Amino acid sequence: MDVPNVNPFAVVFVAAITLLCTNPVSGGVYQTSDAIVFEIDRTWDGSFPAKTFPLSQSDFVPIKYFLTGGLVRNSHIPTIEPSPEMISYNIGLHPQQGPTFSSWLHHPFVYGAYVAPTVDSRTGPTLKQEAKQNTACGAGPESNRIVNGEEATPNSWPFVVGFMKPGNSYVTCGGSLISETKILTAAHCFERLSMYQLSLMVVKLGMHNVGDGENVPDDAHVTRRISRMTLHKGYNYANAFNDIAIITMDAPVVYSKSISPVCLPAPSSDVDIYAGKDGMVMGWGVLSYGGSSPSALQQATAPIITNAECRQIYSDPGQIPNHMLCASTLSTSSCHGDSGGPLVVKSEEDGRWYQAGIVSWGYECANQAYPAGVYTKVTWLRGWINGNMKN
């Protein structure tokens, strides 16, 4: 008897939906008007609640299945709509989000069950913490230019963070501190992880040396876990469009000389607002394509070019949209492990460092055939950042 042909993608999709119906308990996934949000259940001390165990197979479904182009259709992800009592607490350009429970009845294929938070429990501690901390944003070293890259002075970039897996001696991705609980980073850093893998990641703040994972510990001043990840709803892993994410830590941090936020620039539709300026990029990424990772934080100057110049390098139609910016890699480049980290520019007016971009992609590292690294443009997506910093 002939065996019928089966579409392997259909098989995977059915498997994913089946797994999602097995009542996983390590968090929840839902969508808002502009984001896909992944929640991780934790107790007050950051540990997993007892109900988390035993783990379900659905805890190992890749996150990218829920994103644009993924196997789980957008209509299968519950939508959280604004509730009237929360709209008055909006921060930024978007209202506070609250659940419309009726929509959940039609979309059973989700992680766990969502419990509507009260406004006070979700925003109160953060707002009170911010009121106590008047630390200025954008602290950094005095030097304006580093040629070909070099080791940074310890804790001279207090907003830089590293994401690590416990027991590893390398940083998988970077990010920047933008509030006591929020990290700005790249969406592509987490697309291949499952909810379980995401729950194991830790955020290292005030770190210079990563250690060796065994005998020599890292020197981070603070370590936090992840409680929520918010990805841009328009992020597409096929072309890296809208490559931006906000990570919420499980507890606020106290600002100090070694830990403080980067400054965020004002929203702007000027495509080449930073063209001609020297940006600074820093991270623990590999020092060359296919090479080894450094043990200490590295920094380098990245001259920012116009989008028109970048489109001469990456010439496929639509490859460099307006929400991306590019920096020359003729002298140095960000590389694997630097993804998600900040590209910052020093303000001539106040001397602070403002985040211009988020390390996103490039062809290999410092490839002279493609001498530009590509970043997500923060000014272009500042409205999205404002709207998703509120919780």
C-alpha cells in the first residue's frame, strides 16, 4: 500500500499545538497591539513555584514558533486588550494593557493561565523605586574614540549587561539597562530558546570579567533572572525587521557607579540623525569570526554612515529599512555575542551617552566585502519602547 506524502511543517505545527494543550505551568504567552509577551512564573525570591514541576513538553517549544512567520498562527495567541481602569496609568505612547478574558475562550493553545495583575502590584514598586533613585543616565568613560577595539575600563559602561547561562563562561547576548527592572536588547537573541531555557538565563549587571564557568566566577555586582520578555510584534527572524525586545528582571536593581541606565534619545523620523557621528559599541562577543570570546568587556568605535550608503553595501531591495542604521566595520566590528548590546553616541550638549542602536546583524564580522554592521534604530522605535516600559 502506498504511504501518503505528509508535509513535515504540518506535522511540526500539529505537534506544537498538541504540546501547548498539555497545560504547561512555567508561564504564559499573549499578544498586545504591538508585542508578543512571554511571562515566567516565579515566587517572591525568584525561584519556580511548586506547580512548575514536573515540566511539560510544551515548556520546550521554541519561542520563534509564536513570532511572525512561525508555526503557531497569530490568531491562536490570546490578545490582551486595554481595560478602562488601566488606561489612566499609561506611560509613554500606549495604554496599560489588561486582559479581555472572553478572547481566551476561543484560543486555548497557550502556556498556562493568565491572572490579571492589579496596577499597584505591577507598577507600584517600580515607580516608587524610580522616585528614590535620581541617578543621571548615560554615564560612561571620558574617552570619545577607541580605534580597532580594546578592553574597556572596568565598570566604565555601567548600563551594559550580559545574558548568560548558569555555569557557562561566555555571554550569549548583550543588552542595556533602561530602568531599574528593564533591559533593552535584540529579539533575535531569544528566538531559538524555549520558555524553559529562557527561565534559566540570568542577567549580569556591573560585570567586567565573565570568569571561566568553573573555578573563577564572573565579577558581576548583581545577578537577576528573567520574569518577562516582550518582543516587537513585527519582528521577523527571516529578515531581522524590528529586531528589538525588552526584558523585565525579577527584581529591581539599585543604581550605583557600576550600575546605572543608558540615556534614551527622543523619538525621531530622521533616517540619518546620527550619520557622520562616532558611535561606541561594547560587549563580550568573539574577537573574530569563528574565534574565541574574550574574558573581559571590549569596546570599539563604530562610525555611523547614512542609510543610503548602507544600501549600497546591502543592495537587496528593502534589506535596510528606515528602522535600521549602519556603522562602518572597516576598522573593527561587533560580532557573535555582542548581539543585543548598545551602540551609543555621546551628546555634545550634556556629555551623556545616548543609545542610538541595538546590535542586530551583519555578514560575518568585519567582512570587508560588507563593511557595515546593522543596528536597530532606537529613535525610530522609541514609541514602542515607551509603551512597553510601563509594566
